[in-house]
Amino acid sequence: LFDEPLSNLDAKLRVQMRIELTKLHQRLNATMIYVTHDQVEAMTMADKIVVLRDGYVEQVGKPLDFYYNPTNLFVAGFIGSPAMNFVAGRIAGLSDNSVEVETEGGVKLTLPCRPEDGAQAGAPVTLGVRPEHLNAEGEGQSQIKGEVFAVERLGGETYLYVRTEGERELTVHAAGDKTVSAGESIAIGFDFNDCHLFGNQGNAFQRLAA
């Protein structure tokens, strides 16, 4: 049992120790339980993750299950750095294999997913899309327009912080050499297959292949 063993180490040493603990696990081939609040440690070291909140299990699965198919809003916002973007909306139409959504900013899209039980037109929903699935060039099946209010340049990658027309703030992952400054207007593109949809109670609609 490991209970947050790396929490007091500096960033560089934490990376080194993650690798050493992973090598130890492989060498011993033993079951290890590792408790952490650090999602990077969980995603990089675990074979299976259990996410707990207030003593209740929110989701159990392999690391990439949490990234691609979070079961609810809490897990979706917890896994991924920067966190998933969320936009409020409502159901505009339903079928067995798709849900039509209109966001609070007036963007309309049809998502390939199976509606949750009891879902009906007009019900509030939350649209989720990760920063790395937003396109700063405006390419994709749909667009959201906004104004950049902050830029973080990290060398190999850039994070744009954008305020949309509906006053929603979004984080966009862009290339390191992306030339944009605070105050500029941009169109953010995205594809429907990269979107997640959550019902009024926060539970995820089942995503389907387009």
C-alpha cells in the first residue's frame, strides 16, 4: 500500500520516482494499491483506477477509459489537464443513436450518442470537450467564436484561454508556434465525435461511433 508517497517531492523528482515505482512494480509482479490525488500519477502508473468521491466509487476501469469514456461530470472534470471544457445547453431533438443539442451560445450540433433513460426535448444538458480536441484554426464540424483573454506559451505547446460570445470561458490546446495574442478574436473548431454529453443529473450519455 502506497499512500501519496510522492506528494512532498519537487516536480523533477516526482517524475523520476514515478518511473522507479513503475519499474519496481514490473519487477516484483505484485499487486500494489496506490492512493493519490495526482491524476498524472494515476494515469501513468496504474493498470486499473478507482475514482472515489465522498466515500463512493464514481468509476472503475483502465486509465484511458476515464479519458475517453468518463461516466459522469465529476470524472470528466477530474481526469485530464487542463480540465475538460463544459458548456451548458439543452436537448433540441432525440433519436435512438443521436442527440441534437443547442448550446447556451446558440450553437447547434448532432452528437452520436444514446440518450439516457428519461431524456426528453428541452431538458438541460452539459456539453464537454477537451482542450486538445478544440482547433484554434476553426477547422471541424462546428465552430464557437470568442475572444482570447490569456495565452500561455510552454514551448512545444500553447494554451489559449477564450471567452465565448455566451461569456463562457474555454481552454484551447494549440501548437507551440501558434501566433495569437490576448484581445484577438478567433473561431474554435471541433468535431462531434470528440464531444461528451451529460444529462441533468451529471451522468454521461453513451457515446457511439459515428
